[in-house]
Amino acid sequence: MTAYQAEPDRPTMFTTTWCGYCARLKGQLQRAGIAWTEVDIEAHPDAAEVVASVNRGNLTVPTLLFSDGSAMTNPSASQVGLKLAELH
């Protein structure tokens, strides 16, 4: 999991190319001015393992990993913003 450690002001977002929820969240975060690092779990099997480990075996995306090691699955942009504020 350390290979995907997030930065304090930039979560790591695990996605797929075909995920509508991922596209929606990326648009919301972009409009909110929140940066992220994106990792496609289909292109990176080890990333899929990270997603499964925080989602009780499910490959649910978008899953965001934060610098404190916590994760959120399919959050709103406001939830992401609040979490980032908490980390500062």
C-alpha cells in the first residue's frame, strides 16, 4: 500500500476508464480546485489489491486514499475537501 501513499493536499484516486462515478467525481473535484493523483486499477493490478483491501474485497471505484492512511469510497467533493482540511 505504501506505493500509493497520498500527499497531504492530494489524495490518490483509484479509478477505471469506464467508471461514470469516477468521471463525475473528477469533474466535481476539478471545479472545486482539488488536485488528485489518479491510478487506473485495470492498468495496475497492485492498485486493485489496495482498493479491495479497503472495500472488503470489492473493487469499488472511485476509492480515494489519503495521507493518513484512511480511505473513502465514492465520496462527494465536499467530503474530500473536508478530509483534506482535516489533514492540514
